[in-house]
Amino acid sequence: MSEVLEFCNVGKSFPGVRALDGISFTARAGRVVALLGENGAGKSTLLKILSGDLRADEGDIMINNEKCTFNAPFDSIKSGVSVIYQERQLVSSMSVIENIYSGDLPCDKFGFINKREMHRTTQDIIDKFGLPIQPGELVGRLSVAYQQMVEIMKAYRRNSKIIAFDEPTAALTDAEVDILFRLIRQLRDDGKIVIYVSHRLAEIFQVTDEIVVLKDGRHVKTLVTQETNEQELITAMVGRDIGDTYKNLSRNDKYGEVVLEVNNLVTDAVHDVSFKLRAGEVVGFAGLVGAGRTEVMRAIFGADPVLSGEIKLGGTVTEFKSPKDAIDCGIALCPEDRKEDGLVLFRSILDNICLPVFHKMKKGIVLDIDKQNKLAISAVNRYSIKTPTVDKTVMELSGGNQQKVILGRWTSELIDTKVLILDEPTKGIDVGTKAEVYQMVCDFAKQGIGVIFISSELTEVINVADTIIVMHNGHITGTVGREHATEESVLALAMLD
Amino acid sequence: MESVRGLRKFIRSKTFTLIILVIIIWAFFTIVSGGAFIKLINIRNILNSMVVTSFLTVGAVFLMICGYIDLSTSMIGSMSGVVVAIFLTNLGLPWVLAVLLALAMSGVIGLFNAFLINGFHFQPFIATMAISSVVQGLTMVTCGVTAIPITEPLMVKIGTARIADAVPYTIIASLAVISIYGFILSKTNFGKNIYMIGGNPRAARLSGLNPSRTSYILFLNNALLGGFGGILLSFRLKAGVVGSVANSQFAGMTGAILGGVSFGGGSGGMGGAFVGMLLLNGFNNGLTVMGVPPYWQTFASGALLLIALSFDYLAMKKTGRTNPF
């Protein structure tokens, strides 16, 4: 019998937010169904309800016409649902076998764990998917991609009928994505129901059969993948046409002096990197995840040690021992991982904006609260951060607004930023806000700031940056001007060996 | 406008709830004890019982808000109290020198704690637990378990003298320390840095703050305060005794957590910690006044903490934050 998963009128509210509203759709065995929508559209909430992590306020989930009540992830697993999250749910200090069997170890009649059977079954599953993994390997020693494969095998071993993926390709290289897609197709052909959540349109066209588009917690429409195109999807997602985003950018075309010059920089992860950045210029750094772009920036910023090479700021050689030194000289870094490296999540917007300049806002020995308020409010207005007050914690903001808080921090009146480093500034941000961020990047350049724009999204980096530097494996493999850059040429450099 | 907003914020705050709770508990004990509880002499007892605890708590609150913990403070305090007695009585040093030397020794241990944590990346919990045993052991090796008497009249006077024959100087000192440190924490740049580092040390460092230097300052400060508390206790007991400060540290931490100082760093404040201590010490004192055996006090401080944490959890759940810890 073929399996059917149905969402019937599922609704969920959080304080002040209607996260899901009357979501109904059906997923069938042997089909890959994409859940597509901007950030905040409700995709993650829906997955969490499916996995039993959250409870729906109204509506039902039906599996094979049977109503399911999931009070905890355990219930959902028992009903044959496996959700594979972005953050892997594996124990890295244990072997592949133990992870595949975690929570459900097979025992012999004496109650001892049957290791031989575990080993054999694990090997069978690995062979079935044709992966180069040893069953006894520690999961922590596998690459991110293979850890994900272990998760898939775990779901397969549990004999899950429904397997859902939450942005599975976020940290994978192209080659790894191909393996993942092969596995997903194999699951589909085995008669599983596969649900696939992603931002990346190209992938959705490669691997899915149907697309469920969500917007603001509502189900906008369901499309058959083969009968639609990117333009139609984007329009459905954002409700407007953003095809001309890049053409409409108002750019800076007057460059000043060289503000930053890096010569033969070497660190643990980076070899012989040299480049120049002029005032008012946007230099893009393209490359695959792990190409060493973040590491270059951290070294320039004084966050990681420099082994050799020189960094010149406005013509003078500098040596930064800590980020503080770099900040004092006018360098600012918006890190890739906003939550880990950028924000103090449960402090207020005000605190996060004023973070690097508190020491400049003293009145006698105490901090001047009026000055802080003024600074924070001006940043909130300038970037139209959506919040009623600056006292709200940044945890309560969407990804896009969190990014704006960090931008506000580094472009306040009390900081004289000459070099602004943006590491994946549009990661996890919805399509509409992305366009805003691109314009902001150009505006920074117009103010005479030298901007470094790191991005793994090729389209974005070759369309926003004036000069594109491509990195691979810790080396710079090429430098291209925007007018000559094509996705193909940059990608070729990014994968060069 | 601003003050109205401030008032509303205060009424919603945890400190305000705790103040109400303190009032209820104090009222309860007053009624049950037939008025004996609320007499000035008993209030003085409560504050007196908080003196040494205050010194230990103030340093611990700073560390906890910054995301650190120091389990060795009580042993540093004991050591300091014992060595000051040795310097005074056995070696006959002048009192200023004796006190300064004892504080210097405490400070060195505090810096060493910070060194282990920053230099070797030890977990603060483990590093300071080890140091705690080391310090306790060394103190016992030096003086055994016998108390070393302090007879120096001035010292004894400092420990017990009262203003206008009513309020002990030590109470004034402890209240002053709480106020000064509360001011630093809530009003100054340094205090703000402590909150931001405690909230996210990596983000703070990448924004130009210096978590490692801050931790050195806080561990040093905590050890000095602990050492000072230990010295003060020795003066009051008229003797240096090993382990004299042992209970104060956990009483202080319990009070701080009761008052909303988060164990993970980044939130809480001195006002809350002070009210937390008032709650705990008032409760214990009330039990004593009612003639409940002292063992129940130990039970009660644990129970109070569990109840407070449960309320926290329920409040967070109501606002939709499912994972408060």
C-alpha cells in the first residue's frame, strides 16, 4: 500500500505571531515534496510540528488516513517520521554503528547488545547507498556531508516512512550535494515520502517533484516542479518580481586611495594571500565553503594569529594583536555566524548596537543612557529594523533584522569604519531583505568605505561586487572584474586544483 | 515618561517579585513569632549573618554574570583568615602588614585561577575546584585544625565594634560594598562589558572587548573580597579557623541565584542578589526564632532554590521560551 501524509488545517501561534495558519497539503510515497518560502514563512515550524518538537494549536496530521498525535519527538519517530535538521543530531564521539542504532540497540536473549548484528546491518545499509564509510568510524571524524549521510542511514534503519530534510545542503560542497541528491532519489524510489526544505531554487528543480509554497504562515500554492520556473516561484514566495534587483542597484563608481593592502598573508588555514582594497570599492570573495575566505578575514581582523605576511592599512604596515586593535584602526567585521560570533542574543538591540562603543559614551564615570538610546534609535531608523523599542532582545528578531543590528553596530556615528568586512551577510535572510542588503553594501561604498563582501552564492557575489576574488583551498585562484565575471568562470576558479 | 517606563519595568522584574516574597515571609515570621522577628535586634542579627556572605557573594555575582564561577573563594577566605592570625599572633607582625600580606596571598591565588582558565583553557568549575582543595590542604598543613587566637585589641574591636552601640561597623561595610559594586555593575562601562562578555564571549571579543583581561580582573577581585571576608570573620571570631567561611560561599551563591543571577552568564544584578540573600537569611533566621532545629535551615535553602527555579521555568514557558536554561 502506498503511504500518504496529510496536513489538515494545521495552525500554530506564538505570542504575537501567527506562525502557521490553516496549512493543508498532501504528500505521497515516491514523491519528493519541497517546502519553499522566505524566512519566517513557517517552514521550520511545520517541520517541528511534524517531528513532535512543537504541538499544533489546531488541525491534524494524518498518516494513511489515521490521525496522529505527537506529544514528543519519540511519538513521531514511532509513527515512522524522521526529520533531519541542519544541526546534526549525532553523537560525534561514537561510531557510525552506534549512531545509526542510537536509542534502539538490538539485544540478544540475555539483554546484551548484539554487536555483530549491528555491524552487519550497518554495512548492508552503507553498501546499499554505496558510501565510502567504515561502520566503526567515529562520526566526529567524518566530514559534515557524510555525517548527514549517517543521519539518512539512521532514518532508513528505523524504517521511517517519512523523511524530512531541513536545508540539508547549507554546508555541503557541490560534489557532496550530488551524493545527497542520489540518496534522496534512492529513498524516493524505495517508496518513502520525502519532504525537502530549502532556500535554493536550483536544488529544488533538481531533486523535487512537487513544490508547496508558504508565505507568512499560509499555504500559497502547490506547483508541479516540471511545470514551473524560477520566476514563477519567486513571485509566489515574495508576492512581487525581484528579477531586476541587481540592475536597479545604485552603485558607487568613484574609488579612492588603497585603504587595505594584504601581501603574502599566511596563517594555519591560508597560504600566500595578497590583494588590495580601495576606498569606495566592493571586493567580493567567492569560493566554496571552507575555501579559507573567513580565515583570511579573521587574520586581518586580529582574531586569529598571522604566521607571516604583511597587512597595510592606509599605507602603513600594521600588526593587530586582537580585534580591538583592528577596530581602533577602522576595520569592522560582520561575522558569518551571527548567533555565535556576532550577537549577544538575549541582550537588547540597544546593547548589541552600542557594544563596541560603550567606552565612548561615558558621562563622568557612568554610562550615558541618553546617548545610547539616541545611537540605537538612529540605527533602527536608518535600517528600518522592525521593532517597537530598542529594549527588545535580538533573539526575538528575524534573521534579516538581526543582520541589520550588526550593520548598525559598525556604521554608527561613533565609529569611523574604513574597511567593512561582510562575511555571508545574506545567509539565512529572506529574498526581500537580501535586496535591501545589496543596496546597503553599495551605499557603504558610496560613503567611501572599502567593503569586502564574502558570499557562497555565486549570482549574488558576481552581481554586487566590483572585483571578485576567488579562493580555493586557502589560495587565491583568480581575480575577475564584474563586467567579465560569469557564474561559469568563477565556479571554475573556485573548484580549481 | 522615562521614569514611568523604568517603574513599569521594575514592577515586572524578578527583583520586585522577590521583594514582595521577602515581605510576605517576614510578615509571616513576625506573626508566628509574636513580633520577636521584626524587632531591631533581630533584623540586626539577620544583617549580621549576611556580612561575610556579602563579601563572597559580591565577587561571585560579578564572575557569574561574566559566565565564570569560582569554587575556591571560601577556601581562599579561610586561608586568609588563618594566615592573618598567624601573622598577628605567631609572628607578631603589625596589623596593617598582616592584613595586606593575607590579601596579597588571596590575590595571587585569584590570579592563578584566572591563569589556569585563560592559559590552559581549563573549565572554571574544575580549575577552581582543584585550587580549592589545594588551598584548603595547604592551610591545614600549616596550622592543623586548631584555632589560632587573635588577641590584638584593635582587631577584636574592628570585628565587634558598633556605631552608637547599635549597628556593627561590619554591617555598614558589607552594605557599602554591595552598593558600590552594584553601582559599578549597573552604571559603568566596565559593568556593561561584564554583561556582554557573559552573554557571548566570542561576539564580545570580535567587538573589541577583552574577555581574558576582564576575567583576570574579576578573579583577582573575587579572591580579594573573599580574603577580606575571611579576615573579617577571624576578627569577629577572635581566631583564625580552617573552614570558617565554608558555608558562606554556597549560601551566597544560593542567594544570588534566587535573586536572578543566571548561572550561564549575561543576566542578573546586584539588587536581585541582595534581595535573594535577604530572603534566604530572613528565612533561616525565622526558623531559628521559631525554634526549628538548624538542620532544617540547610534543607530550606535547597528547597527555596528549587521553588524559585520552578517559578522561573513556568514564567518562561508562559512567554513561549521553552528552554530557559
